[in-house]
Amino acid sequence: MMGFVPIFKRELHSLVVTPIAWVVSTAFLIIMGLFFFFLLVSFGAAEDVVRSSGPIETFFGGSVFFYFPLVLICPVLTMRLFAEERRTGTIEALMTTPCTPAAIVLGKFGATFTVFIAMWAPTLLYMVILSRFGEIDWRIVATGYLGVFLVGGAYLSVGTLASSLTQNQLSAAVGSAVFILMVFLVGFLSTIAEEGPLRSAAEHVSVSSLMNDLSRGLLDTRRLVFWGSFIVLPLFATVRTVEAWRWG
């Protein structure tokens, strides 16, 4: 993939020097910090109550406060990737470089995914804090973060595709957010649908089902393959879109 590294560095620098990533990161950490604080307060106030889930399981998908930031930050991080370049005309210069379409797409996606990982890195301190009050299973923490990065990667992939389909950043953000919400609502059917093929299909695509399993340390290869495909397919479609720009 000729040109991946220069594109990756260029996009990462662009994200770091603009206020978007910093504003999104600050808002994300404030939300997650408040969530973790209230999580500790909740468990601390109910020490004698038998709970069906522990603090780690609750943190990784046991509350809407886990999913809400993902729906917001992923579209915002990806909305400018191609839309801004098409609006300003810099995409034409990019298309004349020897960089392959795959390198361009993966370079841009890789930069946003790196920022996404960096945003989650401070939350490791939450796990350290929990470990000071009792033993925690770091394997469960690892599978929890695996789920975070699978879901985040899928959402960023969708956002990358949405950005390539329009010249308007807002349209890209709204389009990817709507699609993400639709997928989430399809998964929600697993909690209200009767036993049958519809419920089984909904459980397979459910974000909450994935995170509930991984927050308990349960690895289901079928879910991993599905979410891995959820990352790859939008990126493949984006590559084909960029190829069409070059030859069309």
C-alpha cells in the first residue's frame, strides 16, 4: 500500500492541530468520568446488595452512558476525512499522488482510530482505581476493551464511508450517526422480540449483547467475525468510491 504512512501522518497531524479532536476528547472524558464516579457511588452505597453484574461489567456496556458517547464521537471524528477535502478541492491534488486508494482510505481511518484509542487510554486509570479496592480480572478488562475497539472501529468505518459520499461535513456526521442508531435499534429488538429467527438475528448484531459477553470475558467467534466484517466492508466500499474519483 504505497503512501499509507504519509497519509496516516498527515491526517493524524490534521486531527491533532485542529480543535475537533481536543473538544471531542474533553467532552468524552468528562462524560466517562462522571459515569465512573456515579458507578463507584452506586456500588459503594449498596455493598450488601447482591448484584447481577460487577463494576467492570457495568462500565463496559451496562449503561446507556457507555453507548451515547460512541454514537456522537465517531461521526464527529470522521465527518471531515473526505468531505472537507472534496469541499476545498484538495482531494484533486491527493488523487494525483502515487498513493493507492487503499492507502488513502486506510491512512485516514488509521489516524482517526489512533485518536479514538488515545481517547480511551485514560480510562485505564479507572481500572487501576478499581484494583485498589479489590481484585479485578485483567483478562475481563482486556476483552472489554476489545469490544470497545471493535465497536469503535465499526462506527469509524461507517463514518469514513459517509464522509466519502458527500462534500458536507454535517451531512456526513448526521448520516453516519443515523446509521449507527439504526444498527443499535435493530439490536434492541433482541430484548422485545419473541423467540425466533428475528430475535436470533437481532442478538447477533446487538452491540449490547456483544459488550455483555465481552465484559464477562466470553469470546464468541461469530460475533467477532461479524464486527470484524462490519469494519472491513465499509472501508472496502470507501476504497471503491475513491477509485471511482481517480478513474471517473
